[in-house]
Amino acid sequence: MDMMGALLTQFAQMALVLGLAPLLTGLVRKVKARLQRRQGPPLLQPYRDLRRLFGKDVVMAENASWLFRGVPYVVFAITWVAASLIPTFATGLLFSWSGDLLVIIALFGGVRFAQALAGLDVGTSFGGIGASREVMIASLAEPAMVMIVFSVALIAGSTQLSTIAVFMQSDAVGLRVSLALALVALIIVAISENGRIPVDNPATHLELTMVHEAMVLEYSGRHLAMIDLAASLKLLAYASLIICLFLPFGLAGAASSPLDYAAGAGLWLVKLTGAGVLLSVSEMSIAKMRVFRVPNFLGAALMLALLGVLLLFVSRGM
Amino acid sequence: MHGLSFDIAHMLAGALVLVSFMMLYQVRLYALLNVLALHALVLSLSVAWQAHIQGSPHLYVTAAIALGFKAILVPWALRRMVFRMGVHREIEAVVSVGLTMLAGMALVALSLEVMLPVTAKADPIAREDIALALSVVLIGLLMMVTRRNAVSQVVGFMSLENGINLAATGARGMPLVVEISIAFSILIAFIVIGIFLFRIRERFDTVDVGALDKFRGGQG
Amino acid sequence: METVLIAILCLLLLGMIAAVTARMPIGRVLTYGGCLIVCLVILGTGLTSIAGPIQRLTLPLGLPGSGTHLRLDALASFFLVLTGLGGAGASLFAIGYGRHEEEPARVLPFYPVFLAGMNLVILADDAFTFLFAWELMSISSWALVMAQHREDGNAHAAFVYMLMAAFSGMTLLLAFGLLAGPSGNYAFDAIRAVSPSNGLASAALLLALIGTGAKAGLVPLHVWLPLAHPAAPSHVSALMSGVMTKIAIYGFVRIVFDLLPTPPWWFATIVLVLGGITAVLGVLHAMLERDMKRLLAFSTVENIGIVFVALGLALAFKANAFTTGVTLALTGAFFHALNHTVFKSLLFFGAGAVLNATGHRDLERLGGLIHRMPRTAVAVLVGCIAISALPPLNGFASEWLIFQAILLRPELPQWGPKLALPVDGALLALAAALAAACFVRAFGIAFLGRPRSPAAEQARETDIWSQAAMLIFAGLCLLGGILPGVVIDFLAPVLQALSGARIAPQVSDAWLTVAPITASRSSYNGLLVFLFISGSAVLTVAVIHRFASSGLRRAPPWDCGFPDPNPATQYTAASFDQPIRRVYGAVVFRTREKVDMPSPGDTRAASIAKTSHDTIWELAYAPIARLILAVATVLNLMQHLTIRRYLGFVFAALVILLVSLTLWQ
């Protein structure tokens, strides 16, 4: 029974992230549109898009290989697994110890690896431009992310997300310079990893500055649906990650009652909505950067995160 | 609650370092001036907090000076100056931004490593504040060294002074008169630099200090 | 013990036989088949003897009065596993690959000797035997580098290699000379017994670092590696990169962790700093390289850097008597060394297969090989994912351990390691991210896209032996990744011997989760991650094909409406690395680009020129080369003197010697 309950909670988490991911994307679009005094698409539009795409045949380039066909599913599967490893409404889920924070980062690295390869598979110029820029951005974002993990893990004494979240809820944390630096860096990294403004614009095509969209340009039909869904999931995963690391209050502990779980889920939804609104506002108020300004932007994140870790290593109080 | 007041003091000092890094990162002149204002704002908050935990009201005066003078007056004056002189809005850095920030990191590590053992016996609030203040000073100097534009050198100088201020308030028992005199000397320096900027600009049509080198003997 | 000794003798014998039979068709199969069997025997011995007692043997050979001491302990057993594994894979691959060798007589006799030399280094238990085997390994591999000496640059590569190998041997000779102490006993047991003075130990440590680092490819002593490794035939490249660099690491561990007393912290700092720089510089070079095999060789430099970072961590922990940290860091180092042997061999096999199929090593002339060499492509893809440290393959497992070791953060009182640790963490992460970029580029340009040359268009899948070798190694990458606990437990006796402690047994956990310290601190389950990913992927495919759509139509590429049938319009290797070149290259290599774009109406062709500098070569090696040349020019004058003057020199030398003798007394 106990095992069954744990399994059920774990599956509930997996279903929850999968079900809500398009809604978050829809929310961001809607709020952004309203801020621009547009009506904007309905909140549920992403679901409709997905349904439409799922129903269509795939049109694939003549010289595309098996890799091109497999990548959407791999990308989706890895993103889903990574998103399920991040605590949303409760810590200590059944499979949470199968991967710590470093594993989650590496899983997202795997997603990027697969997508970049798919971008190169057809042998077009757009795929290449997207892939080559994506790996350049990742080469800075990934170390920054690892340094953020270092800051958090050194303070909490663990790389295990559940343990970290429990620690962050306790009084032992206090205000710390390193954590503040890590938070700033994490927001920058999350923006760039999800291809949001100012690093990339998810709503654009036919613009020379596009990165992610250029990489997946050749995809259509259900393949495109998988990739879009994976992108939504990734946005949700990063939002959950920030919430779980820096705003963990209200998370249900391991083996709580269903009521606690419900409360945790409710709070998580509120926090997620807040994150979505903040993202829309920030996207509204800044402009997209030139591609070669991005390294400085991400380099700053890397420096801040590294500074946080240095402070931790050098002086105990921070 | 002692722990929390420590934490907030560290936090504000850390925020000051963070804003210093933002200065290194910023390449647009107006944005840089905004960051300078933010820098002074954080400083005044930090000083006010020190006044609160040390229970010394005269530090509130320092905080007020920092707020009114450095966070509002100087950036506003500089902004007017930039506007009137029509300076090119992008700053030319001698070294690339990434490298400058890397150097900044090294300076922070250095100052922590130097100050923490030296001040081992000091008041724990002061200890790390002083280390961080030293890094703010060093980053300010770094900024003056790596930027070509005279306005951004002024900004570097101002942030350096903020760092000194932070160090001074961290150490207890700094007399008010010293602070006021420092504030005035900075004001004088600011005015002098401002006048010089206009003179440079009148003579050479630019505030790029590189242009001055041409007029030094023998280099033509 | 005796088995390995007999195996080494067999290898030497095979070398002699090969010298005779090299020109016959049977020679290849005989040599490589023999090596395969012998290597498997060595692998088996290593696997079984790692947990067994220390075995010793003294042969009445070598220096008079001391004999040849041999010893097989846990550390040696582990490295025997590496040589056995790498050697067996390379031999299997070569049974098929060797068919394309133009001059087999230049390869076959030296190949078994090279293997024998590497194994003998591991067994050696006195300085003389160690150095003898070390030089045997160097010279035989030098001969293999020279095998294709008619190709451009290979002779130069061999020359540089020879110089560096001699330099490495000389520093090790000096190191052992210092360690032997006044009694002059070169047996390792005697060296362990002596406790050298601080100054002496420091000098020996530095010499050992230089000597083994030069062989392993540690920056700034790496310059020979990207020249020599690619010059050899591909299976030998795999051995040199995959195994010989590990022998150098073995030498370092043997001297620093076993023979010498605990090193001081400043030495740990040097190793940490050099390791971090090596990792990033190696992968940046690899990222910008067009030649497939040189790219792989530079990536070897990177991985050596990672291993040295882990070793430096272990040293820093050891200097502070923090045993948990030492075991974790050393486990990471050894695990990564093993992984690197597997995936680097695999990738060199892949490069060899592509080279044979197309005749090109230049990425810009490849493309689309996934259609024509499907099995090679799968194996190489697995290798690329593994070397990019992505889960659930083995490269990730070992890097994860190294990160965990950094995160232990003990109270290090010294400023050196304290600052170097976080910076190394950032450098390792940077190297991992750049490695992923580098191997996306390598695989994407060579195997994906459209063929960039007629040769690539007509490539054929490679032979069955090579495929077998590649697919087996790809399987090992996966196995090591999903069952890291098995490897960690396997390494336990080595750590027990080196640090007196071990990591808690991992395989006992019901789910095979790896938790090096405690489960609440950090844990990783490669198997579950692998099952989750494959499970949800299969599930998604099934659900979508069943309930949504399963139709597929082929059409010309879309490319935003600008498809161009000319393969020259796709991204090339150079255009792929342009953003990275611009971000990092401008600082590290002083790369500059000059674009010449004619104005509209001008019929002149547009051009782009890029220049870059190998900073280390220019700063460290070019001055030395110039100095030697200058000195040689001066000394050249002395070759045209009369016989009377030469006699005068001899006479003067004698007098000066005598005078100094009197002054000395």
C-alpha cells in the first residue's frame, strides 16, 4: 500500500507537469498580449495547437536520417524525466533520488545535444546556424548552472533537490550573499536556456537572430508537437526549479497526507502563476539582444555564480 | 536575532559588490549612470543598517548624504553633462567585458584572501564587510583603468569612494567630521573633474582620454 | 603474475614473428589475432588479481646486483585492465582495419612490442625496469608514428614526439635518482622506505609531474600529442590516446601516491591549476580543429586535464588528511581514466573507419555518412554522447563523481586549494559544455547533413571486425554508465591500498543507486534514468502512433523557403565553430577574422581570412627552438677547425679539469 501510494504520487507529479506545461506557456503569452493591449490568444491555445499538430502527417526532408525522426521523442522523454525529478508540490518522491541536481542539468544538456544534432541532420543553413549558436550559448550557460548548483549544494550540504528544499525551508538558511548571487545567475540562465527575450525570441521566425526556432525549423506535424511540448515542459521545469530552490515554503514533506499534497500543489500553482506573470512583464520591458551580446550576458551570470561559490569557499559566514 | 542582522549587513555589502560588477558589465553611458545611482542607494541602505545595528545615529547622516548626494545629485549632474556634451553613448572598453569581469573576480578573491586573515580578531560584522569593501574599491580602480571614456572613469572613481565609505562605516567609532570632510573632498574632486571634462571636450572634441595621449611630447 | 609475464613474453615473440611474416597476408591476422588473445588474458588477470594479494617476482636480469623486480598489486591490476581492454579492442579492430595498411612491415612488428612495453611499465617494481619499459613503450610507439612517414607532417610529428619522450624519460630518471637516496637502491620498496628531506621530495615531485605530465599531455607539455597521436594508424592512435596516456597517469599515481610521502599542499595546487587549464585549453583546441583525428587527440588532452584535476583534488585532501575526499576523488580519477580508454578508443576506431571509407580526415570533406555507414554512425554517436558527459552514459558518471568530490568542501586551511577548487569546478563544467559542443560539431559535420565530397558520397560501411570492436565498446560505454556502482566497487581495493579507506559498497542497494557519501547528500541511478528515458520515449511513440498520426511524407527540405541543392550551402565545421571562436578564441588564441566583402557591382569574389596563434607554442617552445638554432649556428663554426685546434680544445679541457680538481680539494 505504501509503495502503491508513493508510486501514485510520483505518477501524479509526472502527469501534473505534463498537463500544466502548455498552460504556463499560454499564460505567458496571454499576459504579454494583455500588457501590449492586445486581446491575445486564449489561455488554452497551446493545447489546441498541440492537438492540431498531433493529428497531422509529418513532412520530412528527403535526406533526413533516422536520427532526425528519433530526436523529437528523445527530447521530449528526457525533458519529461528531468521535469519529473524536480519537486513541485512535494519533496521526497519515490524516484527523486535517482538523479540529483547535477543529473537534471546534464539531462537538459542531453536535450540540447540531441536538438543540435537534429538541426545539422538535414544539411540546411538555418539548422546549422541554430545549432551552432545554441552550443555557444550553452557553453556559457551550463558552467553557470553548475556553479549555481555548487552555491546551493555547498550551503545545503547536498545536491539532492529534496534535501535542499527541506533545508531551504528551515531556519538554518538565513540571508546569504551567495544565495542572492546564485538567484540572479539562475534567472539569467533560465531565461537563456528557455530561449526567452532578451537571449532569443520564441515567437519569431525568419529573423537572423533566432536560435531555437532555427534549429527545429525542419520539423512538422507530430514531431513539431513533441518539440513544442518539450519546450513548454522545460519552461515549467525551470520555473519549478527556481521556486523549489528559493521559495520552497509550503512544499509537502515526504509521505504526507493527501491534504498536504493538495495544499502544496495549490501553493505551487500560485507561485508558478507569479513566475509566469513576472516573465511576461520582463519580456515586455526589454528588447532582444544581438547574438554577440549574449556571451557577455551569460558570462555575467557565470561570474556571479562563481563569485558566490568563491565566497562560500573562502569565508564560512556567507 | 543577532544572526539576521549579520546576514542583512552581509547581504547589503554583497549587493554593493554585485552592483560594482553590473558597472563593469554595462557598456551604455546612461545605463551606467543609473547603475551608479543604484550603487549609492545600496550604500546608503547599508550605512543606514549599520547605524541601526550599531546604534549610532550619526551614521544616519552619512546614509542621508549618500542617498541625496551620491544617489541623486551626482548621477543627475553627470547625466546632464553627458547630454550637454553629446558624448557618444557607447563606452569603449580597453579590455573586453568578459575579461574585465574575470579580473574583477580575481580581485574579489584576492581581497577576501588578504583581509580575512588580517582581520581575524576584529568584530565579525566588520570582518567580511571590510573584505567586500576592499573589493568594491579594487573594482572601482579596475573600472578606471579599463575604460577609455572620461565619464566612466568618473563613475569608477565614485564607486571606489563608495567602497571606502562602506569600509569606514563597518568599523565602529568613525567620527562624523571625518565623513563629512571626505564627502566634501569628493565633491570638490567631482567639480574639478567636471570642469576638466568640459575643458577637454572644448579642446579636443572628445572625452576619450586616449585623445590626450597624442598631445604628449614625443609621441605625436 | 606469471600469467602477465608470459603474456608480455608472448607479445615480444609476436613482434619477432611479425617482423618475418609482415609482408604475408597471414601476418596481419596472426599478429592482431595473437595480440587480441594475449590482451584478453591480461584483461582477465587484471580483473581477478585486483582484489587478490600482492604478488612479487624477482628475475635475475637487468642491473647487476639488483635484478628485475616485478610486482602486481591492486593499482597495477587496475591499469592492466586498461591495457588489456584497450589492447584487445584495438587488436580486434585492426584485424579488419589493418587490411588497408600500405606498409604493414612498418606497423606489425612494433605493435606487439608497444603493448608489451606498456604492460611492463605497470609491472615494474624498480626504477630501472620502470624506465626501461617506459622507453620501450616510447620507442615502439615512435616507430608506429613513423609508419606513414611519407605523409605530410608525420616526420615532423615523430621528431617532436621523440624529443618530448626523451625529455620525459630524462626527468623521470632524475626523479628516481633523487629518490634512490644515498644508498642508491632503485627498488621501489627501498624508495618507499626512505623518507627524503623536504627539498628533495619537492624536487622529485615536480620532476615526476613534468615527466609523467609530458607523456600524458598536460599543458604546457602537450604539444607533441596532437601531432603524434593522429599520425599513427588509427588503431595505434586509439592505443596511444586511450591507453598510453593512462600509463603516464599510472606513473604519476605510483610515484606521488605510493612511493613518496604525502605531498605538500602547494603541489596539489599546481596539479589542480594545470589540470583545469589543460581541460579547457584542450577542448578549445579540439573545438576549432578540422582534422578528425587531431580533434580527438586534443580531446584526449582535455580528458587528461579532467583526470589531473581529480588527482589534484585527491592530493589536496590528502595533504589535509581528509580520507573520504581522497577516496572519492581518486575513484573519480580512475573511473574517468577507464571511461576515457573506452570512448576514446571507440572514437578513434570510428575515425579510422571513416578514413578508410572516404580517404579523408578533414571534416569539411565529409558529411551524410549516417546513411552510408549506419553501424559506425551508431557506435560513434554513443562515443560522442559518452565523451560529452551526458547521462546515462559512462562519461557522465565519472564527472559526476569528480563534482561530488569538489562539493565535499572540507575545511582546507591553505589558500591555494581553497581558491583552486571552485575555479576548477567552473573550468570542468566549461570543459564539459565545450566538449558537448565539440562533439555535436564532429558528429554533425561528419555523419549528418549532405556529403561534402564525392568520396563521402560513395563511402561504404566498414568491415565486420571493425564494426564488432566499435559496437562492443559502445556497449561498454552504456554498461559503465548505467551500472557505475559495479565499477566503483571494483575500484575499492585500489583505494584501500592507496588511501587506506574505501567508498561504501554500492551494489548492495536494491535499485543499484550510486550514493558515494550518503543517499540524502547525493545519489545517481544511471539504470533508472536510462529506463525512464527509454520507457517514456517508447511509450510516447506508441501512444502517438496509435491514437494520433503515423503518416510520413518526404519532401525537399524547407529551410525557410530558401533550399539550395548545392551541399556547399550547408553549415561547415568552420562556420559551426565561428560563435565559439569569436567568444573564446579571441582571448585564448588571438583569433582574428578579416572579411573582404566586395561592394555591389564588383565581380571580385568575397573572401574571409582568419588568423590564430597557438599561444603556448609561441611562448614556450618557439623561443627554445630559436635558442637551440642560434647556439647550433655558433657551434657550427667549430666544425671547420684544424686538427691542431681540436687537440688544443682537448688539452684545455684536461687542464681545466685538473685545476678545478685542485681547487675543489
